[in-house]
Amino acid sequence: MKHGLLLPAILLCAAAPAWAQQTRQISGQVLDDATGEGLAGVTVLVKGTTNGASTNMDGQFTLSVPTTGEVQLTISYIGYVTQTVTAKDQGSLKVRLASDTKALDEVVVIGYGQVKKSDVTGAIVSVKEEDIKKTPAANVMESLQGRLPGVDITRSSGSATSGVNVTVRGNRSLTANNGPLFIVDGVQYNSIQDINPNDIQSMEVLKDAASTAVYGSRGANGVIIVTTKRGTSGKPRVTVSSYYGQTDVANYPKVSNAQQYVAQKREANRTTGLWNSEADDPKIFTPYEVESIANGVSTDWMDLLLRKGVQQEHQIGLSGGSDKTKFYTSFDYFNEQGLFKLDKLSRYSIRFNIDQEINKKITIGLQSQLTYYNQSVRRDPTNQANKINPLLTPYDANGDIAIFPNSGNFINPIIDEVNGNYENNARTTRTFTTGYVSYQILPSLNIRSNLGLTLSNARTGIYLGSNTLDRNGSVPQSSYGTQFLTNWSWENIINYNKTFGDHSLTATGVTSLLTFNTENSNAQGRNQLLASQLYYNLANANQQIGINSAYEDSKLISFTGRVQYGYKGRYLLTLTGRGDGSSKLAAGNKWAFFPSAAVAWRIIDEDFMKSVSAISDLKLRVSYGRAGNYDVPVYSSQSLLTRIPFGYGETSAPGYTFANRIGNPELGWELSNTKNVGLDFALFDNRLSGSVDVYDTETSDLLLDRFLPLSSGVSVITQNIGKTRNKGVEVGLNGRLIDNENFKWNAGVSWFLNREEIVDLGGASSDITNGWFIGSPTRVIYDYEKIGIWQLDEADQAKAFGQKPGQIKVRDQNGDGQITASADRKVLGWRVPKWNGSFNSDFSYKGFDLSFQFFARMGQMFNYEYNSYFDPQGIENSSQQNYWTPENPSNDYPRPDASLSKTTQQNALYGNTLYYRDGSYVKLRAATLGYNIPQSVLEKLHMSSLRVYVQGKNLVTWSDIKDYDPERGGSITSPIPRVVLAGINLGF
């Protein structure tokens, strides 16, 4: 038996060398044809087989091929023209791939991977580096305003420290967060304003459930993926971007000047019979005011506060590396000085990205950013400035600031600007670090582990002197607050990618752990010993000393699977499932499953389309999926205790009761189901391209704050009650209208409408307290409908309603002859726009380029704060209005009346109806003129690129409201500035 086994073993050993000689190793390197840099992840296949390999970080590969004869290799990579080369017996191959401009533009980053746009099955908008740079801004989302169909971006304040508001496809929740999820280099990051726009390589906006389901509960409100720049091997590259600009007030409405103020106060007292002629002025004006009238004094208090501001940013970037090590680093400084003194922001950020190849299978890397803010926040002075009497002057007879001008009741609006009188300073340091290790197990199988850490340390110090707007003559007050935030994320991703003839398969699996930890403390005291100590020595305060601290901790665990299948590249299917478990929710309801499915049909690849020459691309997409939301305050499922004053007889003692928010032991997930149908197309050899999407999102089990009766002893509980629905249409078009050697003209149109609707409120027909109504959007204006002013010939009708000529007339909705709150109020308008749109145009002629962008937000209504500055008594200053008098029978504003207080006017005589305005507007968002220095000059300067440009932002606004930018949504605090800047971009 032993001899029987020995012979086959000898034969096998003898054959082994012969078998080994049947194959040979071919090595090579794939390079970018333009830069000569190695390309990682290129697929190299023996033609007609599944035998292949992928290139490493330097573009190198090794492949086993038959010993004899020529071998044909197919080399393909997303964004490059596929090549077929012949491998002979000579040594290592060098293959240079040329960029395929059409394909390169279609590369799209999706969750945990990337695909060509032709293979995308969901609703995704891709933004490239050049689009981000068109409108420089501190916050990259502000740069993209109007460029993303389905994404509503606004800036509600013009202060240097303000951020932006972003919603994707409308508001789903009534009280939970509606903002999108931001993913930076694969890791969740909430502070998008930290990311320097010059560091961004690309951005993708995932809008439908098929795209966002891979992020599960975090993707219900859309996902915005940010990819920062990476290093490349070869000669180091240096880029410099710098701009400096001036800001001023683009639009700001004026309140009454002294002449108008005097006229209104006279009319208010003529109504009561106290004033009949100028001889009666001493009856209604002080001697000081009478003197000011005689001397023509008229103080424009807002003019004393507003000034020209500054906006500037300077960035330098360096990238380079060797065959195995690649890095990118940058330093950025941004500074803005607002339109008010004491309103300023400085931001310093450093980024360092590095990728290191350990061997042909293992790569590690690090993306890190350090950001430091120094912010001075100005207490808004406009409320005081718009109300104070214009007959007063800011300075006394000695030229010093009058604290209370003419010893009146109004403190001076510019009092906070007195040196050492007011300070509100916030300093924040945030560190964002992501490390990864990638292991290429097989050419088609990769596993990657990401570990992310965000550390944030913030300190806010506030000092309010006795004579400030806030304290108004009371004792000084100081406070000192700190916050420390720690967020960890650990994700493990496995990707399998294989092609079998006409079939392609990509499978992705993800495990994820996210932790969120926040600690904060605050100390406050009044009447400290020395004002010069500001908020640094609260122990010297001897009144109302208070100390508070808090701690919050939550976690999210997730498991995700996704399969992407393609047949002949024509029929595409994506299936995704994700399970999420949140510690914020109640026991038994912590977990939820979020599935989605999407199919796409590349119609253009069908045989019957070959004869249709006008259509160069056509794809139909259909998807359905579920996402969730758990973004409620931590511990909402628990009832917490809070301390209250208590005592036994004359002896004080600690007492405790339930906090205002009582816990819900059944709190669960808010769920959103989305259907989406999309069509991607291109015409006339891609000269015109675009997409159309129609969607329908139904959200149920809303995370709703329900108010409880006072008799319960608590105020609110968060429950899963109610349903909302969002339906909409999105259109994006891009056209290469003219494209020749010297002159190019590209244009783009973005348009979308969204219809929000509250479907159910837990059985209730409406919630008037919160302004929620079945069949209406989540944010509306609900009130009486003003139809004019009662006129003299309507005195009898007015009397029947308890009113008189000159007062506001509202509609009797049910015609019962009386005005009641329950029967005669209605939804007057939406606080959200009915549709948004933009038009972008880019021209280039030889070295010159000109671009501009128009942005529109239509169909919204808001409370116009300016209209609320109307004092019927004429004590405070008022907005400039066409008010009713017997000689001027206006239907705009009621008659001034010294017997009516402002509160009575608003609450009893329908004064709130005066404030509602149509907030629709069209804005020239930005216009830019640039020039690229010719290559012949650059060679002499030893530069690779040099561009100079000038730009204007918020240049012109068209609306029905005079001297106002409606983007702010009705507020007149901190006006949004006009910006004119000049900049330069250098490359070495």
C-alpha cells in the first residue's frame, strides 16, 4: 500500500515544476497620462477571462499569465478611457491612461463607495470643486445656494457669527431636527462651517431613501457627503487662494425721521382731542423736544450703528508625496468684521491628510483638521435704535455719550460700544481626526476600518455693564460657560466587487458605532467688584450667584448591507438594509430596520435607441425606501428631577420635582417612507443634459412635543404622534450653449417645488397653540384676515363690530356678524416657499471669464418685523407707514391714537395682521469677472496657474418689500450685507 501511494506522489512532485512553468508573472504600472502619477485601484484583466488584479497606491500591479504567447490585458478605471494592451516577454509594462472627460464628470461618491453616474440608481446631486469655488464664502453651503435642486439654503442673519439653514426636500418633523446629515471623509461631522471650501474635492447630496438608506436613521433628512483633497506622488504642488472684500448694507428700511415722528404723534393726540394745532405742541412734547423741533434735530440712530465691514480669507495648500506616501496639508485664515461694531469672527484652520502604503495589500491613512474660532458676538441694537425718539441726540452738551438721552426712558442704542462696557466673547477649538486601515484581501475583496474622533472645547464669557442695553441701569452681570464635546465613531466596511461576463456585482457590509458625549457648565453672578475683571473673577460678585452643570451621553449602533447588481450595464438594481439602535429611545423601541430598493434602466443602451441621434443619454430610475429620525433631546424617555425652593417653616431645605419635560417610556422611531421616480437625460451629443425627479415622502410616528395641562405639574412630553407628507418635483438642466476654441458659454437651471402637508396630529384636527393644521405645511401663518381700514362711511358697520373708522377691518369668515378667534381665523400663508429656482451662466473668452447667478424663492409669507414698529400713541418711533386720517382714508395702517397702547392695538384690535407680507424674491446672488494669466507668462514666473478676479455677492434683490432682503425671513436685525471683493488664485 505504501508503494502504491509513493508512485503517484513522485509523479506529482515531478509535475509540479512543470506546472509552475505554465504561468509567468507580469508586472506593470498604470499612470495618469496628464500628470504621470500612479493610479490606485485600476482594474487589470486578462482579456476574455476573470483573471485580474488591482493596482496599488502607486499604480503598480502583478499578474499571473500563461508562459508562452502574447497576452491581451484590458485596463479600466472610472473616469479614464479603457485601454487594451499586449503583454509580451519584455519586462515591466508602463501604461498611461487618458482622462475621459465625459466619464470623469460622472464619477459620484455614494455611501461607502463610488460609482459612475451612469450606474447611479438613486436621486443624487454631485458638486465638483470648480462649482464650490465660484462663490467664496466662510460656509461651503452658502456657496451652493440655489445650485442644488431640492436643497433649500438660506442665511437668516447677516452677523459675522451666523450660520446657514439647510433643508433637503422640505420639513418632515414638527419638533425634531430637520437638518441633513453631513459626512466628511466617511465620518459624521456636524460642524460643516469648520471645513475650508478650498480643501473640498467634491460634494454629493443624497436625497431619496434609496440613496440615504445606507445611513439609516441618520439619513431621513438627506445626506451631504464631503470629500476633502488628497495628496499625489511626484513633484510637490502649492496652491494659494486669497481674497479681501468690503461689506456694506445692501437693504435696510428706515423708520420715521423727526418730521414724520412729530406728525404721527400730533395725529395720535388729535384723535383724542388733546392736539389741534402746533400751538398745542407743549401739551404733548417736552421742552427739550419742542426745542429740537424748532432746531430741526433729526437723529438717524441706525445710521450711527451701521458701518462698512470687512470679509477676507487666505489659504495655502501643499500636496505631494512619494510612491508610497502621499500627503495634503493646508492652512486657512478667515476673518469677518460685521456691519456693527463688536461683531467679528476669526477662524483659523489647519488640515493634514496622509496616505501610507505599507505593502501591496495594506494601506493606512489619516485625515485631520484643527479649527479655532475667536468670536465677538454683538447684542442686537436694532430694536432699541428703531424705537427711540429721533428728536433726541446721542451726545450731551460736553460731547460725551448720553446714557439716557435727555434723561428719558430709552437708553442710548450705541451705549454697548463704550470701551469696557460690554463683551460677549466665544472661543472654540475643534479637532476632527479620522484614521483608517485598508486591506485588499483579494483583487475583488477589500475590508476597511475607519476610526473618527471629534473633540470640541468651547468657552463663552459675557460681561454686561450697568449701562448696557441688557442691564438698562441695573447692576452689572457676568457669566462664564464651558462646553466639552467628545464624539467617537468606529466603522468597519467590507466591499466585494466582481464582474461575471454580462453581470456585475458589488456587495457592501458595514458595522458602525457612534458615541456622543457632552459636558457643560455655567457660572453667573451680579454686581462684581471691578468691571475690569469682566467674567474672570465671579467670586467677587455678591448678588444672584448661580452655578449649573450638565452631562449628556448617547450611542448609536448600526449594521448595514447593500447589494448592487448590473446586467450588461443596462439594467441596475440596488438593495439596502440597515438596522439602527439608539440609546435615546425607550427600552423595547430602540431598534428599527430601514430597507430600500432601487432599479434603473439605461434606455439609451437599448438597440431601438441607436437610431435616435438627438438623444445621447437616457436613464429611468425608480426607488422606494424607509429612513428614520431619532433626533430628540437626550433622556426624553426618562423623567428627570430638578431642584426647587422649599422649606420647613422658617428653615429652607432642598426640594425636588419632575422637570418640565416628563419622560415617555414608549418613545420610538420617527419613520419616513419615500417613493422616487427620476429621469436622467442628455441631448445633442451631451450639449444639453439634466434630470427630473418626482418624489413622495410619508412620515409617521412623528417625534412630537405634546404640551400638557398645567394641572399635571409638567409642561411637555415627546410622543410618537402624527403624520406628515412631502411631495415635490425637482428639475436640473445644464447646457453647453457655445463651445469653441476661444468662446464658451455654459448655463444651468435649477428648479424645485415641495408641498409639505400635516396629515395627522394624533386624532386632533389642529393644534392652534403650535400653529399646526391638517392639510397645511409644518410652518404657516394663522390669524385674522385684514381686508382694510374702516372708513367714515362705514361707521355704522364698524360700530356693530365694536370698532370705529380708522381701525383695522378683518373678514368675518363665517358671516355671523361677530369676530371670534375660533371661527374667524384662517391659514393666511406658508412660511416655507412654494418653489425655488436659480439660473447660472458662465462665459469664457480666451483668458477672461464672467459668471453670474440669479436665485429665486417664491410663495413664502412671513412676519415682517419692520411693520411691528408702529406705536399708535406716538411715544416710541414707528416704521414709515401710510396710516389712516380723515384727510387720508388709507386702507394700509390704522389711525394713530394716543389712547391706545401698542399692546391693545396688537391684541384687541388685530394689530398682528399688519405684519404679514409676501416674502417672495429674486436675487442676483453673485457675479464674478476673472482673468487667467497666459501660459507663456506663467512659465516665466515659474507658476502653473494664476487667476485674478473680482466678485460681488447679494448685489440686487427684487421683491414687493422696499429696502429689505427677504432671505432673512422677516427679521430686521443684523442685515445681510452686500459684499464686493477681489481675489487671486495661484498654483506652483
